[in-house]
Amino acid sequence: MKDNNGKENMIRAQDGGFVGLNLFTLRIPQIDGGSNLSVKISWYQKILYSNDVFCLNVPFNFPDFVNPVGKKMEKKEKIEIIMNAITGSEILCKTMSHPLKKVRHNAGSMGFSYESDVLSWSKTDFSFSYAVPDSSSHISGGVLLESPSVDDFDQREMFCMYLSPGNLQGRKIFRKDIVFVIDISGSMRGKLIDHTKNALSAALSKLNPHDSFSIIAFNGEIYQFSKSMELASKDAVERAIEWINMNFIAGGDTNILHPLNTAIEMLSDAQSSVPIIFLVTDGTVEDERQICDMMKNHMTNGESISPRIYTFGIGSFCNHYFLRMLSMIGRGQHVAALDVDLIEPQMLKLFDKASSLVLANITMDIFNDVDEVEVCPSHIPDLSSDGPLLLCGRYKGSFPKDLEIKGVLPDFSNFVIDLKIQEAKGIPVQRICARDQIEYLTAQAWLSKDEKLEQMVAKLSLQTGFTSEYTSMTILEIDLRKKAKESDGKKVSKKSNPQSGAKEQEQRVILLPPLGIGFGNLTATAENIQPGSEETKGPDGAEIFVKAATNCCGTCCNYCCCMCCIQAFTRINNQCAIAFTQLCVGLGCFSCINCCADICCSGNEN
């Protein structure tokens, strides 16, 4: 991985990168037969939390075409999983998709292993769920400290603070006044508006009778369900769903500032509740920084609980860093749905988090005890019963022995807790927090246009291996090959030139397409282009075959290029591969393969 400086001397990849939203492809250079090919893949994935259970789901489903055609060969599958509970509590295994064997069981730690010889790769994704029982009915937490490594570009000390909602049976949650601000511009047509309507209708049905709500649909104009907040009675919810079905017709352009101002005005009289703005959009607008400044002013107006902002971005054309910054300003959270099929479940998941708050206005009493401190995010989000709250930061000086956390409970009484401080032994604090820290700093860099912050993001990305908007992934290709020297049109023998047969090493750096989601697309928003309509599609097997045959046979007019065909067949399905392989074997009887191998591969420098 490299930062975005020095791209001029790199070769841009002709293919590779994301094909669609969940499929990453990378062409592997030609290798000699019998070579061992090792591929190591690393990725970041958050563990899901629901109903006091942690769930890990890892893609482990291999399609049929990855199994070689012909004789079945044994392969080895191996899975190892180690869990560490920060609190040192007992870990209870709930479900598992594969027959895991327990290999480790200590206080606060558990390990499992699975190993098997198989004829074909797994057809089942790996899933594992576990629980960390918390007998406490109170909010609890702790702080982990970690010192930077010697090669860390930031030599400040690191800390990670976590809060757990505890056992919530019978616990009160905040009453909420929520305004749904929904984009119905032209780009939301089709499945996007349908999934949004379904998710919004389901969210309304989950409101408690003592909650109040309203709906603002917007494009270039705004359309309000009601001019004031309405209690979430059964009748009001039914009328709202009927209004949604009649008025959610995608069309027009996008204006976010006007509906947000209207929502702020509607929530100005909120009392004994948490005011919430729930924004859903798929577009980018030009006045995003102005919107952030406006919302900052509303967040510092002295109210006991200022409006919370939860943002939901659809597709890659909206500026997710603008939406993330809005949510950070409003102590809320941001969720992205880059796939249209994820709109409904992801939107409901965000709503569940927003509607189950148990502690608000959280502050840390740390700023007077250390010389310098940076907290990510700077505006601490509220604690939800939907899962623990995690914060990270850097500091200089001596960390206090106890960290005091303050907040407001649903009955608006004050809450104070002293968190225990401990060293992060065996727990990689930096890697746990790196992804969130990169996204937080990127949003800050976008808002402030600060090049120093951009450089900090790039350094953190290079150090931790997480992609960012300011770094690019590259391939370092090392070619070991024999290079025969020629003199006067004749080959020189090894005896006369002993170096002619030596392997020479050639390196080249290939720059892959960007892996970030970018900062939105104003042109696509203005033209109402639907997210996903311009996804890059990889060539299918037929296209690869035609391209390979055309490139080779255009030069060698009278030859059927079997070698190129065989290379192309590795990219098509089993049935076609078997049929064409049999054809090539038949042609091999006429020495066609040797002929084509000499023509296609001799003297090939690439």
C-alpha cells in the first residue's frame, strides 16, 4: 500500500479492484507449471451484537469453478478462532457452523480449531456466536492503555474506553421525538425508494406510544406529513404509512439544507425526551460544509439535550464523510448501504440503535489530568442498549488512575461512574480502533481541507494496513526469467557468455484502482443517476476467450492458439472448460499445441 504521492512512475492495472460492491478481483500473472502459489488475504470486519450475543460471520463459501477439473485432489481446510473478553468474564459459546474443537479455555479467553481434509472447498460460510454474561444491571466499562511501537509515526500513548449497557431487563430508555428526513429525488426511483418505504414503515411500527414523530420528504422542495410532532399512536402510524405510500414518488433534484432546518425547528420545543433527526439520502450537494457549520451552531445553543443526528447513506454517489461528520456533530452514528439489498436491514439496524438510548450527554473527566489528549470522536455518542460504546484516543502525560464518566439517564438524573484502568496485554488497541480513527480523521480532513490531517490519515493507513481515501493499493511484481543475449542475430552459447543463462530480476509497481468510497459525486446527483447503475462489470468467459484468440490469432493468421485458449478457459465455467479442453487435447495430436506455444510464448517479455 502506498500513499498518493509518486504515482507517476507506476503502471496502472488494466483490471483488478472491485467488480460490483462485494466482489474483489485481481489478475495473477502467468506462472510456470508446478509452481506453488500462496495467497494471503486480510480484511477488517466488525463483530455484530444483538440481544446480548456477539456474532462473527466470515465468507467461506467457494464456488464450484475454484475446484480443478478432472481428478479430485485432497485439500486441507483449517480454521482457528481465539476470543478474549476484556473484562475477564466467562465466555459462553452459542452457535457454530463448523465442527470446532475447543483447544483453549481460560478465564476470559477461549480458543477453537477445525481442520479437515476435503475433496472440494467449503460450501458454507463460517459463523460463530458467543455471549459474555454480565450479571450487573448497571452500566459498566473500563479503559485499556497501550504504548506505541518504536516505528509508530505518532509516539503519543494510546487508550481505548468502552462502556457496556449491562443487563437491561426492565431498564428504561429515553423517550424520543424523531423526525425522519427522507430523500425522494429522482435518483431514488425503483428499488431504492421501495426499500426505503418498507424500512420507514417498519420503523414507525416500532415506535412506543409515548414517542412523537414526523416525516419530511425532500427533493428540491419539502413535503411534510404534519406541521408539528405527533404522538406515535396506532392511528397516527397508520396515517403516516398511508401518506408515505402516496407521497414517496421519486423525482426532482436534491436540497438537504432546507429539510434539516425545518426538522431543527420542529424539534426546538422537545422536552423530557431525546430529539432525533434521522436523515436518509443517496446524493451529494454543494453546500455540505455550510450545513455542517449550521448544525454546529444548533448543537451549542445551551439545550439540555441537543438534537441527535443519525445519517444513512445509500450508494457511492453520496458523500459518506459529510454524513459521518453530521452524525459526529450530532452525537449520532452513520451507516452506509452500498448495496440496494442492504437498505432495509441496515436502515432498521440504525433505527434500533437510535431508539434504544440509555445514557446521553456522556463526558470524560480527563482533560485536566494529562498534558494533551485527542478523543475519537470528539463528540461522544450516546450509549445504546443495542451494543457497547467504544472510544479511542491518544494522550501525552500520565493517565489518571481512575477515569470518571458522567452522563444523563432516561429519567434525566445524573450518572457518574469511575472506570478501571488496565494495560492492554495481548489486545491490539491500535488495530481495534484504526478503522474508526481513519474514517473520523478523513471526515475532519474533508471538512477543514487540512492537508496535515490528510497526511496523518495516509500514515495511519500505511502503518495499520487499512485502506483510506489518501492511499492506494499497489502490486509489486517481481519477474525472475532467463534472458538470452543475442549477438549479430545469433544466440551466444553459455560457454562463451556464462551470464547469458542467469536469472535476471525485474520489478514493476502496478497501481490498483481506488478502493475508497470517495467524497460523493455532484454530477451523478445533479443528473439523478441511480447508485449502482455505473458499476464496473468484469468480462465474462466468452469475452476473455474472444480477446485472447483475437490478440494471438490476429498476428498468427493460420494458427489456432491453443495456449491462449487454455489460459482463457480458466476463467469460464466447468462445462465450457471441459468441452474446450477436450478439443485442445484432440488438436494436440496434430502438434498444434507445440506450434502455438512457440509462437505465443517464445520471447514474450511480459
